[in-house]
Amino acid sequence: MSCPKCKSNDKVKNGLIKGVQRYLCKQCGCNYTVSSKFLSEKEAKHQLAFSLYSEGHSFHAISRILGVSHVSVMNWVRKRESDVMIFLFIFSHYYLSLKLFF
Ligand SMILES: [Zn+2]
């Protein structure tokens, strides 16, 4: 996935937005997310599972919708949740340090 503005592949991961990986382009400095049409079928399924979970569906309901075992759904969501938590932790830490110094 290259930058939508300058087509550069020179990017760094820059947190998650609603569970979607966001990238920062090192060439032009713009932020972009990888839209679901660029995701593999597997990643798209994980994405959908997490969205459904965020909307309050149970693991069993999601497993029925996606036709996979609820254990797989649980594993995907836990993995995604830990990514989001790490991002929130970094973000809140950054926010607090701004408040302390300015
Ligand atoms: Zn760019």
C-alpha cells in the first residue's frame, strides 16, 4: 500500500484509527489508513469481526455471521484490542506530557 498523495512506499506505522492501521508517509508527511479494499480477505474478516464486536455483538453472534469458530473470533478481537490499548496508552502518555510542559 503506497501513499495516496505521492505514491511513495516510504511509510511508518502511526497508530490505529477505529482499529484500522494508520500510516504516516515519510515523503509528504500525510496520514492515511489502509482501506478495506486493499486488505486481504482474511484481514477484512478480522476487521469486520472487530467492528461487529465494537458494536456490541457477542463472539457467538460474530462467529455465526462470519462462519468461523467463536474461538477464532475471540483471538482476532483480543489481538486487535491489545493493539488499540497500546496505542491509547502511548497517546494518553503523550497527551499528559503535553499538559505538564505547556
Ligand atoms: Zn506521501
